[in-house]
Amino acid sequence: TLFVIFLAVDESARGKGVGSKILQFLKGEYPDKTLCLGIEPLDETAENYAQRVSRLHFYERNGFLKTDLLLTDPTGQYTILSTAKDLDEAALAKILKKASFGPYQCYFEHLDPRG
């Protein structure tokens, strides 16, 4: 499992395929790995709701699927997306802890798949 902690493309380069090329590169470099990442939940009351929807569609176009996992950490809540239908929650928790050299604290909730 590989977790993309942060993917950002300069505003002047957005809409030109740069983000998709980055994701294609990662998939090519790690073809036998599940890629996953977190995005802000689709909260209709959020000021950046349209941006959140756009971000979700971008990742879906690039082969990511919504999981039923909601990650909560000190910075907020994140819907987990993955390139695999069956994401290994334990592997994800392990990689996040390893990336922080141990102190990272988070927990997962399973969302109702009906919405």
C-alpha cells in the first residue's frame, strides 16, 4: 500500500494533465501496490464544496474508488480513496504510522455505504 500524503499541482498547470501524469507515473513505478489517499469529505455546507466535488471526480477519472473509510486525525477528516476495491485498513494504518516515524495518531470509521 502506498499513501499519497499530498498531491498539488500549481494553479497555472491545472487542467493540462499534469496531475494525471503524476498518478500514472506512480502506478507505473509501483504496479503491484495499492495507491490510496484522503480527500475532504463532500460536505455540502463547506465553503469549498465545488472544489471537493471536482477533486473527487479527478481522482475517480484516474482510477481511484471511494472506500467506506473516514480517517480522522488532528488536522481533520478525510474520505479515503483507493485504487483497490478491498483496501487493507491495517496496512493503511501501518504505512501512515511509518511515514510519521511513529507518532501519527488517527482513527478510522466505516461509513454507511448507502450514504
